[in-house]
Amino acid sequence: MRDKIGILSLGCPRNLVDSESILGGLALRGYPIVDIDKADVAIVNTCAFIEDAKTESIDAILDLIDLKRQGKLKKIIVYGCLAERYKDKLHKELPEVDAFVGKTSLNHNLGTFRLTPKHYAYVKICEGCINNCSYCVIPKIKGRFTSLDIDSILGKIERLDKNKVSEVNIIGQDITGYGLDLYGSTRLPELLKRIIKKSPNIGWLRLLYLYPSRINDELLELIKDEPRVCKYIDLPLQHINDRILKLMHRQTTRQDILRTIDKIRKKIPNIAIRTSIIVGFPSETDKDFKELLDFIEDVKFERLGAFIYSREEGTQAYNFKKQIPAAIKGGRFNTLMMQQQKISQDVNKEFLGKIIDVLIDEKEEDFYLGRTQYDAPEVDGLIYVDSKKALKVGDFVKVEITDTLEYDLVGKALL
């Protein structure tokens, strides 16, 4: 009898796809896949993007080491970004770990083992990043930008379509760069058109992580015209001040950003724009931060996530002068999120009384949890759905919005 394998997947959806690939390969070789608490061999797929992620990864490894000392685990294998970045150091400091494995293959075609619920999935179309932002360690961990060929991606999509998956999320560090390495030009619109043809049973296609300067008219037209592509653009901007953007190596300016947002909203009036912001970048002044707050107040992003700048060794920004004290960074983060909370509340009020399509994610005792096309799994808001008739997870239903909260909505199913 082979050892039973369990996995703990940390970090972003891109990591989750890697975890699915790891388990898929093991399952093909005959290893039983079980929950982590029933495993003989525990795998932890780590994240090392920022300090908090590294701490979470180390804490998870230490918990598994305790279980191994108690005789509840035979082996521990550490995968992913932390192992790739600190393998030699970790070998010395954590001798109880049996193996450290860094990067996994981008082509996960064979034996993919799903860790997401049955009704939605992630498909990673590229690995690495071509942007080399000064604060980011991903290029050092993941290496050169690599796209998966179109036929391999379509093979994944066809399998998901046969299983009648309700939603597919197309992911990568920068999917707008898809194809540059393989085909010499960006091929995201072409890929999407072919995916749409191959996936008549998939209800929603969602695009995650679009670099601002590579969003072109062809892509926007496709999002606008194709009903199954979610009217949702994930547009990480990080800041708005020109000096900070230049220090970040973001290859964009304030005016570029404003033009891009204006173009998106004019072409697709019902779009939801999600962005991510970094506060406390080295040398960010009170005036710079005020400019950022004013920008967010003016634009009123439908969805926004913020990060406190994390000083990561191996990045250019690590050696920048005028590092911001932790207390100031934390204060700016709280101020920004309080402002966004009010914006989100106002955005949600616009849904009151409207009837919208909702994907049912979970069943609770007295209600259902669902999402609109404007909400990505795990990171955005929810809809609390009341229904007199039984609903199935994975169903799309019409819901009338009866109440709004700061980040979530409340509604009743129309059946």
C-alpha cells in the first residue's frame, strides 16, 4: 500500500494550480490523495511573495514538523516559492523536512487533480513575469516569462467543458503578455476566441491580472461583445504618483492610467474594475499618499485590494533610501481601506432593486452564497441568496437584490 498524500496549498490561485498539478502527477502514479490530517506524507506548497506570506509558510512547516515528531507523519515535502527562494538556508534550519522542491512545470495537462469546488476552476496560461517591478521578487523566483501553447490550454478547457464547469478563471502573473515568448506578439484575444469556441458549457470566463499598458482595443471589444466573458477587469495599478510609479518601474504614468480607465469605462459601461494598491513604498510622502487617496476617491473602483509595502531582499527597492516606518505604513493602509469601504458601500447601493445573474457557490442552512460576474472567487464580495426552492451549487440563477452591505449583497432568487 502506497503512502497517503495530503497537501496544504498556500498563497494565490496560481499556487493552487501548481498544487493540483502536483497531486495529479502523484495520483497517476497510484498514490492515494487524502486530507492533510489523514496523510502519511504532507506536502506544503508555499508562498514567499511578501513577508506575511513567508511567515505563514514557515508556520505551516513548523506545524507539520510537530506532527512528524509525534509520529503522525512519515515525511514532509516543501514545494513552491519559499523552497525556490531559500532552499539552501531551509535545508540547514529545518532538517526535519525530507525534501525541498522549487518550480513546477507550467504544462499541467496530465492528471490534473482539482482542489477547487467542482463548479469553478483556474487555468494558468503563463508563468513568470516580464515587468520587473522594483518591489517584486517573482521574476527571481519564477524565472523568465513562459507561455503555455494554445493547444495545451485548449486541451484543459475541453476537459473542463465536458465536466460542465460553470466558471473558468484565466490566470497568470500577467496574462496580457501571453504569447510574447512563443509567438512574438501578445495572443490573449486570439486565445480567448478559441476558448469560447471550445467551451459551450462553461458559463463564465474570467480574466485575472491584466497589465495596464498592454490592454488593447481588441481585448476590450471582446470583453464587451462576448456575453460569457465576465465584465470584470483586474487591473493592478499599485500607485498613481508619477515619481513613485517610476521608482516602481511600472512602465506607466498617471496620465496613462487615467486614459486607460476612461477608455475601459467608455467601451464597457457595465464593467467592474478591480485594482491593487501598494501603500508605504520607499520615499512615499504624505502628499504622495494624499494624491493616491484623491485618485481612488475620484475613480471609485468597484473592487480594490491594498498591500503594505514589504521590503524583500533581492529586489531593487530593498536598497532604496527613505524606507517608511511600519507604523506609518499601517496607518496609511487603514486610512485607504476605510475610504474604500465607503466607496464599496456606495457602489453596492446601485444594485438595490436590480435583477442580476448569480452563480451559486455554497449552501448554508437557511440561505445560499453566490457571486455576480463582478466578483472573483475568494477575493471579492458575496451575495446572500434566499430561495423558496432548492438550488444547486454551480447553478446560475436570477436574483433580485433586496439589501446591500459594505462589501456584499442580499437578494432573493426568482424561480
